[in-house]
Amino acid sequence: MKSFFITGTDTGIGKTTIAAALAFAMKASGMDVGVMKPFATGDQKKTGYKSEDVAILANAAQITDPEDLINPYFFPIPASPYAAASRLGLDIDMRLVLSRFEKLQALHDVIIVEGVGGILTPISRNYCVADLIKDMALDTIIVASSRIGTINHTLLTLNAAKKYGLGIRGLIINESGSEGYDVSELKNDLENLSGVPVLCSVPYMKKTHIEKIAEILKSSALFVMS
Ligand SMILES: Nc1ncnc2c1ncn2[C@@H]1O[C@H](COP(=O)(O)OP(=O)(O)OP(=O)(O)O)[C@@H](O)[C@H]1O
Ligand SMILES: [Mg+2]
């Protein structure tokens, strides 16, 4: 299996949940898996790491790599990296991010990278998440919701990904509640409209259960065909 970049159609869509479950599933399958969240923004949490996402990813993969390798940039403002850095008067050095990614690649067999926001989320004036995926040369998995409106968001994301020439491994539908599309109909519609496979769908859970989601991923096309 390969390293993947986990992006989504929006913020709060389930990127961390899916990335953590994928790292957990890979680890349980005997792989040496590293995790990375190059940019994290938002409130600082008391989790042992500045970013709660980083804590979830590192715990799922049972990683003890230094925080500044896993998460080179943390901005305590809930905004895109571009907006947060501008407000704080800070510069972002992409060479630093890519060199930390290279270090992680040397330390582990595979790396699961979680993006920030969606694919066009700006990191700096002329550099967005899609540029980062390209520079990391990773295939991407796109997490989409089952809410009404997801077809538009997913097709917009896929169009942008194609424009940037990204390798797309597939979509994962993360059910966001009882309301919204019937998931098997949504899967068919998304596959017919986009030609991109839906790797699996994850049901809504009252309490998210990384181990259960890892089992779903292990029996999905992602593991079975890799
Ligand atoms: N299948 C699910 N069932 C129930 N709750 C879920 C499910 N997937 C994710 N969640 C919850 O939804 C919230 C957002 O999920 P998550 O943090 O994974 O999204 P994200 O895309 O990583 O967000 P961000 O853009 O902030 O990084 C979290 O509280 C998470 O526990
Ligand atoms: Mg996240």
C-alpha cells in the first residue's frame, strides 16, 4: 500500500477521522505508518499536542515522532493557513514543510497526510492545498459527506483536482447524520457522474470509533485492491 493525502470537500467533513482510521488499519496490518498534518489551525487543545487533529492522528498510528515533524505549522486562529498567517504577520516556508515530509518518509514505509480545509484552501497567496498535494507527489483520497449539496461540493473538488493533475485514489462517503442522501444511491450517482470510485462509506456514529472505521477501510477497495 502507498502513502495517501486525505483531503475533503469541506472543513469538518471527517478528514481526521478517516485519516486516523486509515493509519490505524495500516498499522494493524503490520505497516510502519507515519502521519502528518502539515498545517493545523484553530484553538489550542490540552491533548499533549497543540492541535487536536495531530493528537488523534499520532495516537491512532502510535507515533512518537516530534511534533514539529508531524505538524510544522500550527496557527491558533480558526482560518485558512493563508488568512491565519497574514493576521499573525507570519511567513510560511514551504521548503521547511516539504523537508519535514521527506524526513518522515525516510522514517516510515508509508505516510498518511491530512490536508487542511479543502483542496483550494489557500496556504499562501499563490499556493493552495492542491499545490501541496502535487509537491508531495501523493495520491489523494477525498472525503465527502452524505448531506444534500454533497454532489456539487464533490464534483467541484474533483474538477479542481483534475485541473491540478492530481492522482485521485477515490472518494469516501462519511455519513454526517440521518438526514441527507441514501448512501447507496449517492455512491452510484457520484461514480456515474465523476467516473471516480467510491472506496467505501462510513456510517454516522454517535461516538466516532476509529477501530470500527478501520475495519470498514480494511474490507474496502482501498485495501482489497492494493
Ligand atoms: N461517521 C461519523 N459519525 C459521527 N461523527 C463523525 C463521523 N465522522 C466524523 N465525525 C465527527 O465530526 C467532527 C468532524 O470530523 P473531523 O474532525 O474528522 O473532520 P475534519 O475534516 O478533519 O475537520 P477539520 O477541517 O477541522 O480538520 C468530529 O467531531 C468527528 O468526531
Ligand atoms: Mg481535521
